[in-house]
Amino acid sequence: MLLNPLTLDWSRHETVLGCAFVLAAAICWAANILVGWVHRWIATPLQLLP
């Protein structure tokens, strides 16, 4: 677990903002994985690297 909600000081604005950024990054990462599965690639992974 990356964030233990019991150990964080939720009264600080920076803590809430940081946790929101981590959550948004995780959602973006999951969306990227789903797009990668669904999309039909027309090139090999080696050609798509650059």
C-alpha cells in the first residue's frame, strides 16, 4: 500500500493535494494500460518505441 490513510495528517493542504496527485496518476496509468490493450497497433512494439 502506497498511502496508509491512518498515518497521514489530513488537516494539511499539501497532504490532501499530494494524495490527490497520486490517485490521479494511478487512474491515468490504469487508463493507459486499458488503451494499450484495446488499441489495434499497426506497427511492431520496436517501431513504436521512438
